[in-house]
Amino acid sequence: MQRFRPTPFDLVFETVAQTTFPAIRTALDQSGLDPRNRDGFLMLREVVSLLRELRPESGLGEGIDQLAALVHHGYLFWAGGGLTVRLSSDELPDFLGQVSSRPAPQPDRPALYIQLPERRVWAQVIPGDPPEPLDGWFQHFAPDPGLLRVLGIFGIHPDRPGFSVVEVSGQQPVGLTRPDGTPVFSSTLSGGAAAGLFSVAGEEELLELGWRVTELGVGSLESGANLSEHQAPSSKLPAPS
């Protein structure tokens, strides 16, 4: 049997999924709220209690927004059936190099977690700090028409007690380019291209990743499936100059 590495959901919500998430679903049903409505979701007593439970004793300061986003994405992922799509190392170059189209938004598509090959895509999450590997991202459509939310998960490591999260939302970027002229998703690390690595440079590139998954029509796969049978026609990512 093939073994998969844990997802952020496994690391954070394994127990919560058995206890608190069902209570949150009941509260949402009773209130008639759209689960994707974050403001309403965060007002629920059960959600407030969960945020307090997950918050470290030292507090989070401005990081509470990231924790709230993680809990919301985690709940929607669980409520949608826990669909995890794993992209293989062989599929990664074509996925990052494909020519993007303008897919019609499908707000009824369930929330997903897309898991990338380990330590193949990197980003500088905090200016001045070392780059961190992108494990993957949660994504779902917001109630606003055509608005996709993407929550990137960076820096998962067995010796690290947590990980970094970055959330972006919006419609698909149009004419996405880099100011320095290098190809989108090409590595910004020294020697990265020769090592077969890629980079996410900026929030628009992270948002583009989610929209590319939407283009492939992913959303009806069983948990643990990969993208190979859903690949759209694509071209290889040009080698960085």
C-alpha cells in the first residue's frame, strides 16, 4: 500500500475533526449560515472556542488572522469530504508550465488540499528570512462571485512545532509576469533551476496555483488521487535564463 506524508489537516485537526467540527456543522445548520461566509463562521461560539484552544499561550498578535483562515479552510476541507490531490514529481513541471486559460468559476466545487512533491517549490514567506518549502495549499470558492481563496502552507518540518501560512484571494491573475522577466514559477534560488526546483514569487503566483487546479476540473477525485488523468494540454516550463 502506498504511504502518503501527513497533510497540515492531519497535523492540526486530526482530533478536532472527530469532536469540534461536527458541532460547528450543527451550529451552521441551525443558523442557516453559508459555511463559506467567514465573518459569520468566525462568530460561532464553537469556532471562537476552537481558536482559543489552538492559540499558543504566548498569543499570536496579528497572526490570529492566519489561524482563523487555517481553521476556516480546515473546516471546509473536512465538510467537503477531505479531498486531497497529490501532484507527483513527474507532473510538477507540466503543471507549472501550462498555458493558463480563463475557467468559469464553479462555486459548488468542494474544498481541496493540493499537496506538492516534497521540497520542490520554495518561497520567501517573510522578507529577510530564509526561503521555505511549499507543502501545498487549501483552496475553496468564497461566496463572492468568482473569488477563489488559497491558503499556502510553508515550512513543514519534523523538528519545527508549526508552519507558515499565507492566504490570498481573488479572481485569476491576467497576464501574470515577473518584473525581472524570468518565467513565472522559475526558481529564484541560487542553483535552483539545475536542481529541478521552482519558486513562488509573490501572492499572485500563489493565487495562480489554485486557479490552475480549477482549470483541470479537479473536484470529483477520491482522496489521495493525483492529477495525471486530469492534465490539461500544457508546455514545459522554459528554463530560466
